[in-house]
Amino acid sequence: MAELQSLDPSTPLFAQFTQDTGPIVLANTFVVPPERTEAFLALFRRQAEFMQAQPGFVSLQMHKGAAGSRLLMNIAVWESTGALAAAFGSPEFQRLAAEFPDDIVSYPHIFERIDA
């Protein structure tokens, strides 16, 4: 399973799930060894198909870091933290997540839109 790290250690992902808010954006940055990129993306696509079928899912985009970067970033929009937490906690999602190799590091964080 990929190693889950907190982008902001003062608010780990599971603490973010406790705030009932929405709509939200999940920005999940992955550090992927270059030789694993294609295999990672194949697994991610299977995981994305599952998430897209879940209640409260809105949209998803995957981005690759420029200039040979090892970073990939998933940007997913959900109707609420509750919807994301339910999908994330489902046994099927956990089974899919367990398939990611241990040398992948994931930095998920939930964001709310603000007017600037």
C-alpha cells in the first residue's frame, strides 16, 4: 500500500474528514518512481472508475509534474467531506488502495473554495 503522509501535519486527512463541509477538492500529490509510472496509472484508473461511481463524486483530473518530475497530482471534486469519507472508507476502495506499491508516497489534502 502507498505510504500516506500529511501535507499539513497539523491536519491529517482523517481529521479533515470530521469537518462536514462541501463542496470540496481533494488534492492528492503522489511521489512515484519513474519506472513505476505506467503501472501506477493503470492502478489509479481502476481506483478512479470506482470513485466516479460513488455518491457525491463530481469530477477528477490527473496531472503530471513538468520537466521530468516524479510527481503526479489527482484533483477530485466532491459534494462533501462526508461523501469522500464514505467512498474512501469503503472496503472496495481500501482493497484497491492496498494494491499500490509501498514505494509510492501519497500526500492527500482536502480544500474548500474561498473567494479571493
